[in-house]
Amino acid sequence: MPRLWKPGDAYVWISGLALMVTLVMIGGLLFLIATKGLGSMWPVDIGHYTLKDGSTYLGQLQSRELVRGTSGVKSDSDFRVKLKIGNRDLYGLDFRWIDETDIASIDYPPEAVILERREWGNYHGYLKEIRKNGTVIPGTAPGAFGVLEDLIHDANKIYDEILKIEKGEIGDINYGIEKQRLKLRGLSMRSESNPAKESEIRLKIEEYEARYKISEAELGKLYTELTRNEVVMLSAAGDEKVMPLGKIVLAFRPNDMGFAQKAGFYVERFWGFISDDPREANTEGGIFPAIFGTVLMVLLMSIVVMPFGVIAALYLREYAKQGLMVRIVRICVNNLAGVPSIVFGVFGVGFFLYGIGGIIDSVFFKEALPNPTFGTGGILWASLTLALLTVPVVIVATEEGLASVPRNIREGSLALGATKFETTWKVVIPSALPAMLTGLILAIARATGEVAPLMITGVVKLAPDLPIDGHFPFLHLERKFMHLGFHIYDLGFQSPNAEAAKPMVFMTAFLLILIVIILNITAIIIRNRLRKKYATSAV
Amino acid sequence: MKNLSVTLSFTLFAIVCALALGFVAGAQTVKVDPAIPSYTKVPGVSGNIDSVGSDTMNNLMTFWCEGFAKFYPNVKCQIEGKGSSTAPPALIAGTSQFGPMSRMMKSKEVDAFEKVAGYKPTAIPTSIDALAVYVNKDNPTECLSIKQVDAIFSKNRKCGGGSDINIWGATGIGGDWANKPISVYGRNSASGTYGYFKKKALCKGDYKDTVKEQPGSSAVVQGVTEDLQGVGYSGIGYKTSGVKAIKLAKTVEKGCFEPNLENIVGKKYPLGRYLYLYVNKKPNEALDPLRLEFLKYILSRQGQEIVIKDGYLPLSAAKVSELRATIGAN
């Protein structure tokens, strides 16, 4: 009788099963994050809820669950709903649970408006009137909402201009003044008396200050223009609220939008989320600085980790005399890969920040002390700490790659008269390149997800100044930065408005995963090209 | 004459109604005292605002800084909030200009500052926080006395609570809840909230080992939101729709009070506190314009409106004018 099972079959099946479970879990995780995050931006219809006690709310349905009575037992038929009612300035909270048995009626009036504001969260209400240049347009007039949209669009243009002046021109001025001030301080610290130079510096500062006055006046003008037009809204209960249009990001009427319109709106909002700066202590607005910081940090880390990892691996595999010493080093490298990341963080703080950073400050940035320049957390130190954290991965992967280069290829090269260096450089390294890139991929994947060591080496809650800007030397390695991983932690555990921030936690998590995938795919594409290129040489 | 008295009584009635409404609305619609002056811009303010300190005040500082930067676009802010205990060392080392703290400095910290600077740091109360005890929204508990709170959170019950409370039934609620265990959430020890709660609600006793220490105020609230049997403490600014801030009583006889402005100012609610901003101010010497203006901004109508936006409670006009005098703002 033939045996149904070969002796090893069970193991194959078990590993297959394990793989399946893992894939399902990854899929489930992605699905959860994607639905909770991506779904939150969809413009849900807004309902006018009238409760039996007479109070009314304009709210978007968030979730629905079975009522749990005061006895603590879940009811089996009564539900309650969680509404996003907005109007934080009116109600104190953005969200509210309402028992369905308390609701007298729900309708979905097409004229209900949601205003996304720069402060205080969303406003839900009805358009009463628009005050445009002193003339009043009643909200019931045909096309009034279109007028409102146009006016908001114009106000946003002014707002962008303000941002441009604040970040561009005034940023330049501040940078210049700070530089001159430090020069002045440097002069006085070296106790050089150089009146000519001193007055020259002072003159420059005055010049900057004059320029500042001009742009300040310009800003003042723009700000008054921003608040010139107003909109008057009525809340569900009929309370009036006057708001300057400059404080509104956008207005929309979800009940009046078709599916295509909603989809277009969704895309616009999504783009806003990834391209805007955060607002309101990070609970609103976008996450652009965090995306930028994460990508830049990973790139800096890759630039540092690759040469070090590859050179170390080359030495260990090709040049070092294989013996006890090399074996000990190898064991150490492998162990290093298992050290908890926070330990690297502490090392980074002690060695980079306080050690090297302190020395750099006391030599090159004396005039800025006691304010530390490099002696505090920054993107450079964070990248270096992560480079240390990931260097074992690169070493191990590269060594594997080097070991797999066939002996006969090396010997062929040597037989043709190439020196050892030439063989390594021209024959061995190209064949091992794909393996090195595998190491890099693993390193990137690990580094992007790390948060703990970053928290103490330079990541902050809010750093609107990007580490790259138009001021020489363009890349400011000493600056603190924002990071998606830390952003998730901050939104999740420290945000002042936990409920409003929750969808943003998922969105941010989704983007973080997306960025890891994009970085990895880029590396994989490069690796595959290299594989093809060197396919002939690697047997 | 009759007409007049009718009008008078009507007016009185209207005032009483308005007051009563104000009380009912309570914490939800707090308004800034209109007597607090509005902030006006002055020339010559620029530089960096560096603040290191309280996690409770982290968002508040961020909001203030964002608002202040609207007046002075050339001011930049760097705000770190890892706990009140991190404020004094940073002030002493000079790496920060402002030390937000959710509790007063301890005498040890003041001494350490004095040793370096030669004078005491200046504390400026910026806003009022009610430390609320949160339970899940489905928890029927309405009110707890400090003794009960102590018995829930503390292992040695220094406030004199009789026996340990570890099931909800022991707080006096019945039904299904009677046998449900209490799961306790709290803050980590670097936090000023941790220290304040220990001092005021635990009578300096020790926390139970079963308290789940959370890394942030918001995390406590979220823990209680998800955990039906949870109870935790956190600033009133972190309230969400998933939790209930219960009333507290100093003693059972004195009655229960909601965490709102009236009850805190009237010292009826036991866990009201000021949120402080510490600065290094030489006595008899004016502050530099940046710090002075920032403090003036906080002690202005706009600054106090931000306090409300973040969910905390604003100062009274009298307190503000007293404080403005101490910093030399008038």
C-alpha cells in the first residue's frame, strides 16, 4: 500500500500553513489601517438629528453600537450612535453618543454645510448670509453657496501668499539677522575691538529690520484683507455665528454631492493631507513635514550605513585572516543586531549629542552657547544612531553576498593577472551588489519603523522648518525634525482631542507603511536591474 | 410704581435665569472674562521661544506659540513636553526660557535653581485645570469621595479610607457592576499630574502596583474609553465623548461637585490646580521683550481663549491683572 504522506510532508504543510497565517495577518492589518484611515476622509452625509428632548444637532454618523445600560449589560436590540457634531466652540466636544431611542427624527437637508476651519475644528450649520465687501448676500439666494466657495478660494489664495511671505521673505530676514547677531556676539567674545566691522554688522541688521518692516506692513494688509469678508452661519439649534472667511479652509455640502463629486473631493482632501502643514497641535491639517523628515532621515542613514557596512563586510570576508578574532567580531556584529533600539538611542544621546555635538559646539558654534547647535537632538544624530542600529544588517547581508561569489570567478580574475584589490573591486563587488542592496532594503525597513531611539535624538512634535531650505548650506543637519512613527505616537497618546485625532493615527500609519513599501520597491527594482546586468558574471 | 417693581422683578428673574443657565452649561461654554485686556502688538519682538516641561501643557504651549507667532511671524517655537520634572533642569541649564509645569516646583528644585541663579524662579499661573477622574461612559458611577478615590488608587490609603476598593460594587453601585473588578489607569512618574494626584487625592500615599502607567494624558483617557471597568485621572482638557468625568466630594457630607470653573474657583471641587509657567526673572529687572510679550499674550484675552480651546479653564480678570503687575506688564 502506497504511503499517502512522505516523512517530511507534515513539515512542509506546517510551514505552508504558517506562511498563510502570516500573510492573512499582514493583509488584515493593512485592511484595518486602510479602512479606518482612508475611510475617515470620505465626506459622509450630515444628518439633522432632532432629539425627543427638543435639542437638535447636525452630525455625521461615526459608529453604531448596542446600548449598554446602567446595569452594565448589553442590550440586544437598542442601538446608539456616535455623531461627529463639530462646533467645538459651541458644545465643548466634537463628538457625542446618542441613544437611538432618544432620536425623534433624522433628515438630510441638502443645504447643510460643513466648514473646515483653521481653528476649533469643523463647523456644522446652515448658511445664513455672506457679507462680501459690505454687501449682504442672503444664504437662501440662488448660487449663494457658489459665491461662498469662490470667496473661500480667494481667501485661501491670500492665505497662501501670507505663508509665502512668512516662510520665504521673513524666514530669510530672520536667518540673516540671527547670523549677524552671532557674528556680533563672536566679536565681543573674542574681545576684539573692531569698530569698523561692528558698525558694518549693525548696519546690516538695520537693513534687515527695515526689510522686515516692509514685509510686516504687507502682511498686515493681507491679514485685513483676509478678514474683510465674513460668513454668518446658523447652528442646528439656530445660534448665529459670524466667521471671517480667512479662517475657513473649505466649505462643502455632503448631502448635495453626488458620488463623483464626493470622490473628487476625497482626492483633493487626501492631497491636502499629504502636502499641508499640521494645524491645531497636529490634530488637523496635513503631515507633510513628517513625511519629509522620515524620508530624509532614511536617505541620510542609507548614505552613512552603506559604505561602513560594505567596507566592514569586505574586510571581514576578503582581507581579514580567518581566525578566532574574526569569529569574535562576527559574533559581536550578530549580537549587535539584536540589541534593543532604545539602547542605541541612549548611546546616541551620550556619544553623539553630548559627546561629539558638545565638542562641535564648543569649537565652531561658541557664539551661540549656551543655546546648543549640534549639542542637542537633530536629524544628523538621529540618522547616525539609526545607521549604527542597522549596520549589522548590512554587514551580514553583504557577507552572505560575498560568500556566494563562486571561487572560480575570483581565481579566474587572479589568474589573468589582476591584483587582489582589482579582483575585489571589479569582479567580486559587482556580483555581490544585489546582496548589498538586500541588506539596504532590510536596513531601510527597520529604520523607517523605529521610533524609540529617535524620540531622544531629535524628533519633535512640531517642527515646521524643514531640514532642507533655501539658505546656505541648504541641508541643515542640526535641525530637529518630525517623523511619521513619532507622529503616530504623539497623535495616539498625547493629542488634546483624541477622538478627532484617531482617524489621523490610522492615516499616518497607512502612509508610513506606504513609504516603507515605496522605498523597498525602489531598492528592489534597482537590485533586479543589477542582477540582470551581472547575471553572466555570477555564473 | 407697580410697573417699576414688575420690571425690576422681571430683570432680577432674567439675571437669575442667566446665572442658572451659566451654571447648568458649566464647563462647556466657559467664556473669557471680558475685563481681561486684549493683546496688542508691539514692535521689536523676535527670536526663539524654547520651552521644556509639562506634558499636560504641551498642547497649550503649542497653541499659544502658534497664536503668538501670528502676531510676530519672526518668532519661532520649539516645544518639548516630556513631564513637569524636566522643566527645572532645563531652566537651570539655560536651554529653555519657559518651564511649563502642571505643579509647583518642589523646594528641592527651587533650591537647585537658586544655587545657580542666586534668586528664586518666578512662577506664573497661566490657567486652571481640573484634574478629573474619568470612568467609561457606560459606568453608572456619578460621584466618588476622595477617600474612595484614595482606596481605589492607593495601596496604603493615607487619606483614611477604610478598606481597599478593587471591585466596582465597593464604591456603592449595584447590579452587574457589583462584582466587576476595577482596572486602574494612571500617569508615569515624570508627570506633574502624577505628583499632584498623589499629593491631593492619595494624601501622599503610594500608588497601587496594579495602576497601568500611561505615557500621556490622552492615553489614560483612551485606556478608560476602551476599558469598560476602567478608571483613571487626567486633565479636564483631555475629555472625550467616550468617558465621563465624575463628580468628586472632599468628604461625603460636603457633597459632590462637578469639575467646572465655579466649583474650582469656589474651592468646592477638590482637584483644581493652576498650570504654571516658570521663568528665570531677575528681581527688580525687566524681562527681555520676547519673554515679556509672550507672557503678556498668555495673560490676554486671546491667550485665555486658547486656554478654553484646549479644554482648560481661564483665569479671572482680577488674577490676570495681579499677574500682569508681577511680570511688569503694565
